[in-house]
Amino acid sequence: MRPDTAIIRIKNLRLRTFIGIKQEEIDNQQDVIVNVIIHYCAEKACNSEDITEALNYRTITKKIIALIESNRFSLLENLTKQVLNIASEHDWVEYASVEIDKPHALRFADSVSMELCYHK
């Protein structure tokens, strides 16, 4: 990691969507918890007050929210990959990681999660 690498963390973004393959999951929205980590070179942003020199985490978060809330997903893997595509789409992104939790997906477990990573 270079000394000018910034790390953006979007923590515990709580959303609702249709996720799963059982009829109950297809018919009812469920909670998902999204965590995103993005590494990018922030040298210009560190020496500026110009928003165009920084990776805009608000824009990224809005895209993630729109994706999740307006679609249906059968597989957690597919949902996670689509969110990772958003997190890593900017040319400046060197590394991105997305973990999505599906609370109460299994009896006796707090949640089930899927994590995928992107490396430039």
C-alpha cells in the first residue's frame, strides 16, 4: 500500500430487499447489511479542497442503495458481485471489498455473509 492510499469504509449500511430462493424470501423483503472497503490513491485530494479530486463515497453509496432496493436477488453471491462492481467501477480504485450479511438466514446463527474482493 502506498503512503497516499486512502481507505474508505462504508459500515453497516442497512437496507431491505428481496433475497433468497424460498417462497417466503421471494414474497417478503429482508434486511441486508452491507460493508464496503475501497482503497484509492488520494494524493490529489489530500492537497486540495476540490471534491473532483476525491472519490465521492456518497455517490457510491447512493448507487448501492438504488441497486439493492430496486431489484430482486436469488443468490447472495450475485448481489455481492453487483455491489462490488459499483464499489470498484471508478478508475482510481485499487482495491475493493464488499461483505453483505443476511441476518437470521440460518437458525442459531446471527447471520450469513458473503464477501468478494477486487484487486486492480
